[in-house]
Amino acid sequence: MHAVILAAGYATRMLPLTENCPKALLPVGGVQIIDYLVSKLLDLSELQNISLVTNHKFYPHFENWLNWRRPPSEITLIDDGTVSNESRLGAIGDLALTIERQNIEDDVLVLGSDNIFQFSLTELVRFAHLKQADCVVARNVDDLATRQRTGIAVIESNGRISNFEEKPQQPQSNWAIPPIYYFRRDTLALIPRYLHEGHNPDAPGNFIAWLHKQKHVYALKINSYVFAISTLDSFARANQALNHATIKEFGFRVW
């Protein structure tokens, strides 16, 4: 299994904090966001490779982080060559680039670099093995404004997604889907097809909205915290919520 961390965005909604620092390297509760993600990945015994794709502007920042933090698992940095928000490839474009450059032919765990979550990724991997299908994570969200800023799924009793919309103005359910996906190896060939057909390459949920119409996609319902760091307000709220005591509840593993 291969993991891909998507960190090539420019986080313009979080300026000026992200003018000269990628969002994933901002500290929440005294810990950089990227460290939360890597800590979760270290728990996966079957994980063989981690790739982190970023843009050309922030590539040196991640290079410095990698040299300083020295995670116990090898991480390959991918430079997508872009230097501005206007020239970005989009999350799905960056995923396709990483799969091609790394010649990935295994199942892939895809993570947005701006989420801090409490549940264990082993739950998602087990669920994907059980369903023998592509799988995502779903959490119940009551707040309308929050649901309008994320992917929303309609989920059948067996867990299969029957409808999905990215950032809908009128959400059809309370099931929010953060960018935490498990794709089986046969799905990887569909990503270039998706892009070739001219679909939106940006928010990763757009691919899920298309994918569930091509093949079965299942949702693992979780009942735990997921902090999506997308605005200055959400960054502030996450910092207020996370401290040394609560960080332990997230299963954060220091290396």
C-alpha cells in the first residue's frame, strides 16, 4: 500500500499566515499539521511508501521539514512545478502526477494535508479490505455552513454511497466526507480518464462525485473529531481545542 499526501495548494484563504509557509507546516496545539498525518500513517503495518506532493514554491519548506524531523518511514517529496495559485494543478491533477512519477501500482491511501483526525487509519484499511472496494470516511455534521464547504454523501444501509456532491448549497444529508480516501489499484487508471474528460481537477471530492457513478464506493462512518484547517477561523478553533492533553486522545505518536 502507498500513501499520498496532497500538499500542493496555496491556502489563499489563510493569508497572511500562508504567504511564506505551507499550511501543512503550521502548528496546531504546538504540533505541525503534517506531523499529525505522518503519525497516523506510521501505525499502518502494510504501508510501504509515502509520497508528499507540493508545489515548487513550498518544496524547500518541506525539504527542510523532512531533514529536520527525519520521520522513521521514508517520505518522497514530489514537486509539481507550479509557483502560484493561478497555475496550480489541483488536488486530482497532483494525485495523477504523483502516481505517474512514482509508478504506483498498489492500493493508495490519499490524505489531504489540512486535516487532523482522531480515528485510526487502520479502521479505514480494514473496512476497505472487508468491502473489497474504494472507501472514504464519513462523519455526521449538523452545521449547514460546514456542510456547504465540504463533500456530502448519501449513504445506503450497507455503506455504499448512492449520491455525492462537493460543496453543495443544499446538502442532501449530514454525512460529510473529508479528504481521506482508500483507492484500490484498479481505480488508479480512472484518474487520468477523469482528467482527460475535462472534469474539475481541483477539490478531491470532485473525483469521488464522479467515481461513485463508475463503481461502488463505500463510506466508513466514524464518530470522532476531524479538524479541517481551511480558514483562519478553523485554524484558530483547532488551536483552541487541541492542547497537550487532547493531543494524546488523537493517538499522536512522537518519533
